[in-house]
Amino acid sequence: MFEQISRVPPDLILGLIAAYKADPNPNKVDLGVGVYQTEEGETPVLACVKEAEAALHRAETSKAYLGPRGVVGFNEAISNLLLGSDHPALEAGRMVTVQAPGGTGALRVAGEVVKYVRPESTIWVPNPTWPNHNALFPAAGFRLESYRYRDSATGELDFAGMLEDLGRLGPNDVVIMHACCHNPAGIDLTPEQWSQVVDLGVERQFLPLVDMAYQGFGVDLDTDATLIRLLADRAPEFIVTSSCSKNFGLYRERCGAISMVLPNQEKALDAESIINSITRGIYSMPPTHGPGIVDIILRSEELTARWHEELAAMRDRINGQRSKLVQKLKEAGVARDFSFIERQFGMFSLLGISPDEVARLRDEYSIYLVGDTRFNVAGLRDNNLDYFVSSVAEVMA
Ligand SMILES: Cc1ncc(COP(=O)(O)O)c(C=O)c1O
């Protein structure tokens, strides 16, 4: 059977990490990495997570399966985080949440849910989008199309183009939207713009599938959920996939969830039964360690307050680095206007330089960005910012 196989090329970002590791230059800078980093270049376990994990170890008496829904308290807490605990959709039982192995696992399950209900759907992603969207949905058997999002000429949101593309869609279309901190563009819609998109979706009857991977990394936990709350106010049905990888720093625990909002509780319970039967056929039972930690944190006022502080510290550091970078690029005399970096949100932005300039940064300066010019703002530290800025100024001179 396997005599036909040959080597699959490595994932671009994983290839970049390997090249960075092998680079002997002591000044090398890794801006390709997809995790938050502190000023010391570390991705530490949050203190609130450490404490909750210790409590979990003390309380846990069995590793027996918990059932397809996993940690039920976690599912409820995620619904509350997404909608705000007093949203009428929660009161009406219109939202169900089931934990999944990370945001990626949740997206894969969402693809299977759509396939179960409407296999002839077309799935639409913004251009650009997180590259894994392009792998996940075709793997579930879907045709993928893209709608306009970032105008590569200006580096800004092409909102008119986005509305025009979405305005042509209908009930057989599923539209993936990044709730906040768009990866890779860093460009988010304003609440007024989201409001227009939600109304358009209701009018055209396409299904919104919201990817929420960075709640709390943009403005704050509530503002970052604006799209989801507007949808819950106005749309009859939609799906949200969420991740605790970034905001709780639980990356390798594979902690995420799929949530569905339906017109009423009966339909929501039907949807939950479909999710459970789909996951039974993929991984049977979800991992519960990460969700158990999140459940403990969000049940405790003290740990929740600590989480809010730690989350704000990560967000503030990223936003601070954004401002410093824009300021220093200006001071270095770089003619191009990079002020958009300061108006964007989350860990990533697209620098928008040429492929040749990206290659020179890597080959001559040991600065690693993804080929589409995505860079991780959290990878910029006070001790490498000046080197990065002068290198960019030199390749752009
Ligand atoms: C846009 C987007 N969606 C989903 C995910 C999934 O994250 P995870 O599977 O680690 O929870 C990521 C992670 O980088 C992301 O950037």
C-alpha cells in the first residue's frame, strides 16, 4: 500500500520555525511564531492557570470518561463569555456549547455539522485568512471561496468589496468571519460595520460561522464579542468556534468549543445531539484537562479577576509594541506609512513589504516573518525592536 507515498512538504510556518532554530545568528528574531511571548521571549503558564491546575489535581479522583459534552461547567462558561451572562438567547436556551479539541477541532466539527445539514454548501473565507481554514474545510469535503476583506493596495479593510461579495450570497452559503484580532491581517470591523454585515446576513440568509480565537486580545472580552452578540440579537441561527489557546495560554491542552445558536431551545438541543453524534465518530470523547482548568477559574471570583489582569497585561503589551514600532519606523525615516499597525488588533499584522524584502530580512538579517509578511507583534521586544526597525529601514531603502 505505501510504496506509492512520497514526502509531503512541511507546513510553511513549521518550516519557518525549523529554519529559525537552525540559524546560528545571535541577533535572530522570530516573528513567525503563533504564540504570545513576554518581554523575555517566553510563553509562560498563566498564574491563574497554575493555581486552577493544582486545584484540579487535588479534586480529580477519576479519569473515567465524562461523556460527549465533556466538562459541562466549561461549556456554560464559554456560552457566557461569548454572549455575556445576561443575554436573552441564553435565557431562552437558544445556545448550546460543546467542548472540542482546540479552536481547530471545533472548526473541523463545524465543517462536519454543515456537511450533515447541507452538504451542497459553499464555504466563504475572508481574503486573506488563517491558512488552516483552507485545509480544514476542503478536508470536510467543501468547496472554498473567498470574499474581499483586506485591500492589498492600501492595507486597509475593503468594506465596500466585502459587502458586495457577501450581498451576492444565499442560504447555501456559509461565511467564516474572524470575530476579532483577524489572523493574519489584524484588521477588525467596527461595531457599526459588523451591524451592517449581520443585517446583510439576515437578509441574504447565509449562515455565519464565527471563528473566535482571540477573545480579550483585541479591546476587551465584551467588545471583542460584538459580532457574536449582534448575531444573537438579530440572526435566527449561527455557529461560533472558540479557543482558549491564546486567552488562557492553554495552547497544547487543546481547549476549545463549538457553539450553535438556533431559533429555539428544541432546535438547539437537536443541534447538540448532531454535534455529539459527529464527535463520537471522530474522537469519541473530548479532552477535559484544559476545560477543567477554565471551569475552575471562571467559577472563582478571585481567579477570574486574576485571569482578567493577566489577559489585560498580554493585550497591553501587544498594543504597546504596536505603538512603539510605528513610532520607531517613523523616527528611522522609513518613508512608507506604517501607522495602520497601531490601528490594528491582536497578535498579527501584515507588514505589506515585497517578497524580496521578506527574503532579505531572513537571509541577511535573520529576521523571520511568514511569506505573506505576517509578523507576530508579541515577538517584538525592547531588545530586538531597534534591530528590527533598522533592518526594515535598510531593506526598504
Ligand atoms: C484564526 C484562528 N482560528 C483558530 C485557531 C485555532 O487555535 P487552536 O486550535 O490552537 O485553539 C487559530 C490559532 O492560531 C487562529 O489563529
